[in-house]
Amino acid sequence: MKKLQTSKGFTPLNPEEKQEFCQKQNYLTGFTLVEMIVSLGLFTVILFISMQALLSMVDANHKAQSLRAAMDNLNLSLEE
């Protein structure tokens, strides 16, 4: 069987190798707390930026509708 390297990347995904690796090296697989905090922070920043973009588009649409209504009212008043 292949010799497993412990210094690079994640532990193997093959169940037999994983079990053998965990028994020999006494390691657990999964994400560390630091990795989870960093990924959650990045997700939060991306979510915040996308929500700001969405809210600015909604605001711009509202302003455009208000201007269109004002122009329609002006055109209607000039026609009479």
C-alpha cells in the first residue's frame, strides 16, 4: 500500500486508507476551526457586497420609476 504523507493537504478520502491513517497517526479528518472561521468570513464579505449591489439596483429602479411617472405627468399636463 502507498505510504501516506502527512504534511500535504487533506487526509485521504478512501475509507480504508483513512482508517489506517487515523489509527497510525492519531489524526482526525475534517476542517479546522481556523479554516471554518476564514471561510465563513469570506462568505460574509461576499454576501455583504452582493447585497449592497442588489440594494443599489433596487434604489436606482425606484428612482427611474419616479422620474418616469413625473415625465408622464408633465407630458399629460402639456397635452391639455
